[in-house]
Amino acid sequence: MDAFEHGESLRDVAETDDLHLRGELLALWSALEADRRARDERTARLRAMRLIGGDDEGG
């Protein structure tokens, strides 16, 4: 056996963890943005329904 470690270095592990974390953060921010857009669309629809004096029975 030689003196060199043949496993993953801490740097390799950290880079892998960073990539995984970036992917998770991107997914989280995308989901939050989609939720905000949906909320904005619902709010706009409710405002329009109130302006015309109707009810939002669609959903």
C-alpha cells in the first residue's frame, strides 16, 4: 500500500455537495417563483371578478 489516498478528496466531496445544493436551491427558487405567479394570477382574477360584480366559482 502506498502513502497516497485513493479515495475522494475533501475538495471533490465539497464540489459534489455544492452542485447538489445548487440544484436543490434552483428547484426551490423555481417552485417559489411558480407559486408567486399562481398567487398573482388568482389575485388578478379575483379583482376582475369583483369589478364585474361576479363570483369566482371556477376554482
